[in-house]
Amino acid sequence: MKKASLAAIFLIIAALGMSAQAIERNFRILVLHSYSQDFSWTESINRGLHETLNHARYELSFEYLDAKRYTRDEHLQLMAELIQSKYRRVQFDLVLVSDNIAYELYRELRDDLFPDTPLLAIGLNSAVRERLENSAYIIENNDYQRTLELAMSQYPLARRLYIVLDQTPTGMLIRDEIRQFARTADLPPIEWIDSGPADEILRRIEAIPPDDILLYILYFSNAGSPVDNSALLQAVSDRSPVPVYGFWSFALSDGAIGGSVYDGRSLGQRAGNLITEYLERGGRWDFYIDEPITRYIIDYPTALRYGLTAGDFPRDTLFLRRPESFFSRHASVLLSSLGIILVLVAIIVLVQLNLRRQRAINRFNRTLMETQREILFNLGSVIERRSRETADHLKRITGISESIARK
């Protein structure tokens, strides 16, 4: 009977476990990037996604258009055919696209491959005028103003602003934004470094006067030929007589000093959190985020190289590669030791207070004993004197009694 009961209980538990697994299903997500997997921007977004969608329930499929290296329409058409072939029979719970090129390709494939699948588009360089249904957007709104104001505060005598920016579609969009901002801002004249091979660009960089300002935005293409943006930025940083300010966090690893930068990792984390909340809880999926997601990030050794210190930057600046002070490096040990010392000091103070109190009690006891001794001595004298007086009185009474008796 016991065995039958145990078997029944086991079957019930197993059935409940299978039901829970059935309810907690996995989510399939397609991530479509405009650029290559080894591009720093794409890599940083992926890092943020993996940090937030790290549960086994999330199955992520990645596709990379590599549009910085292959800019011709034929390449994008081949990528569209490849994606159609791979995912025609796959049902995704959500599609995430990063940057404009992936978004435009998604629009072409949506009706055929993803008619009812929610979309999250991140890193778009311009406002979306016609938003798709069942879609959410995070616009890449760089805060160019803060970086330019920071550079001007550090180089107030600048007579010219040099900007390295290619003539790709993304580059032209950014150029329009900066020009629009420059119309109302108090900036020196802008000189665009937007064409030419690497050697020519480096010669122009070396000729920049030491009081002027240099911004490096991006340079992936020259007259249709791909350019290694990371290598060029590193060479520019090595040869520039002035700091190289930038607008993206990935530029700091290639020698830029930084600025108010857009961080791909933070963008990936924010996207991952939004996806998790939507897939787990449901709700509306039509938000539109257009505020800057930037912060001051500065490469500390690069700042020192150009004579800048932490005091030259805003208080909320994050410094990369900043040497730790002795206290920062050993903070946990020092704080623990300080805590122990404070406890010991408290114990010593309590012991001292107790000793003082005990001495006061001892003095009071001695005074009390002396007083009691004096009282006893005086009482004994009084009693002794009273005893003699009583004895003399008794003698007189006895004498009188005897005299009376004789008579």
C-alpha cells in the first residue's frame, strides 16, 4: 500500500513539473545587425544583450549585414535572400534590428517573413516618420552639444574645428545634424576631413594647430572603398597634436579621449531589459524613445597626455584606465581595519568609564566606612559614659536604701 502511494505521489510531481515546463516556454529572438560582428559598436551592443538576456529561455539568432565593408545594393539583396531562406519556416517572438540599414532591410522582409512579429529597432540615426505597427523604437540621439561644449571649455582659443567624417549615408545624416546645431551655437569655423586616403588624412591631422579642436566621428569608406575605421582612428590619435574627441564609447579603445559618448553596451542592456519585460509580462509595444542615452566617458591616460586632469571634466565623468589610489585599491581592508579600531576604541572608552565609576564607588565606600566607624566610636563613648552615670546613680540609690534600712 505504501509503495502504491509513493508511486502515485511521484507521478503527480512529475506531471506538475512537465506542466510548469510547458507553461514556461522559450522565446526566440532574431537580432539583425547592420554591421559586422567584429565592429566595436556591434560587439558592445551584443555584450549588453547577453548580459540581460542570459537566461536559457531566450534563444538568440544573429545575422550581420556587414554594410560598412559591402556597400553595394547587390550585397544587401543577397543578404535578404539568405535571411528568407534561413527563416521562412521559423516563428520568432520578437525581431531586433540595429541601425538604419538593418531597419530598411527588415521593412522589405516584414510582410513576407515577420507579418505579426513585434519589432524593436535601436540605434536609428534619424527620426522615424512612418512608424510600423507593433513596433518600438530607440533612436540614436547623440548629444553632440555636450561634447562640443566640453572641447570648447578646454580649448577656448580654438580658431577652427576639424571633423573627420566619411560620406556614407550615416556620415551624411550626422553631418546634417552637426550643421543644424552649428547654426545656433558659438563654434569656430568647421573644416571637414571627409575624403582622401589614410596618408593624406594623417598629413592634415599633423598640421592642426595646437589650440584647435579635432573631432573624429567615423571614416569607413573613401570613394566607395572600405577603410579600416579602427586602424585609422588609432593612427590619427597617435599623430594628432590635440586630443581626439569622439561621440561613441568604442572610439576610446582606439585612442580617442572621449566626450559625452553614446555607449553601445548601455543601449544593448536597455533593449534587453525592455524585451524581457515585454515577453514576460506582455502589454503595449509601441513606445518611441528619442532622448540622448549618453554620459561623459574619458580615457584618463589620454587626457594626461594632453595636460588635462580630472578637474578639467564634469563631476559625473567616468574615467577609464585611471590608476587606483592606495585607498581605492585597499578600501575593503582599510575600512575593515578602521571598523575594528573603532570597536576597540569604544571598548577602551567603556572600560575607562567603568574604572572611573568603580573608583568613585570605592571612594564613597571608604567615606561611608569612616563615617560608620566614627559613629560607632562616638556611640560607644556615649554608651560608656551613660553606663558610668547609671552605675553611679545605682550606687547612690543603694546607699540611700541601706541608710533607710538601718533606721
